[in-house]
Amino acid sequence: MAGFVEGVDRGQTTLFPALLDDYVAEDNPVRAVDVFVDGLDLDKLGFVGVQPLDTGWCQGVSVMGDKVAEGTWYYDGSVPRRIAILRKEARFASSRFDHNTYDEPTVDESRPVPETKDGYLYYCFPANSGEHLSMSEVKAWADAQPWGPVKWDDEA
């Protein structure tokens, strides 16, 4: 109907879920609380399940890895979204985990460790990139997506 503002359909899906961090300004006081909580030693305070298991997984947490790169892509060509590349030891490849247990996933030592040049696998977050054998492979994957290319922070 003419004269009415039409919003985005509530059922509209997006490529990535919205991140709460995207809605909090850099100078918002709540960020001080975030820094304070991150600095707490939860283990010393008596919380259980906060230390990594021998498998490299934290109890109840399924994401692992070290952030090695960050970049920005533009949703709908104009809305900036952050993306990160994480790495994890190749011995923790998802193909080596047995997820058919009732407890935490366990490493099946009979499954081969992927061979990489540096001993790490790389993947994007948030995204369903799968695991890649090198940083250049995962960057190429991200840049080739419909929302690419990504402007990586380490680029001039």
C-alpha cells in the first residue's frame, strides 16, 4: 500500500546471525564490565567446567582456536560485518572427533591427522567455512563467497 513504510520481513534469514557486539558502541560503559569479567580467574573462584579438557575443548563449549586474522565484509553492500580466521592444531581436526558419545566429543586416535605445512587448520568465524590447510586457502574461501571480498585488517 502506498504511504506505509514496509520493514524487513521478520522471517528473513541472513547470512550470519547478528552479533550483540555489533549493537554496543565502542564507548559504552558495558564494555568495562566485559573487560572486568574476562579478567576474572573463574577456576580460582570455584567455577567448574571452565578449564580446557585434554581434547582441547572446554566443557560445554564447541568452538576452539586462536584468532589469527580479522576482516570486514559488507552485508547488502553497505552494512559492515566482522569476520575472523581462527586456527587450531591439526590433531584436533573435526574429522578426528567421535561425536557419537554421550559426554564430550573424544578424539579417535585411529583417524589420520591432516598434513599441513605448519601443523594448523584454519577456519572462519562466524561462517561455515570448514577447515582449511592454510591461511591463504581460508582467505580465498571467504573472498569467493557471495558476500566477499573481505577487507582483511592486515591489508594496506
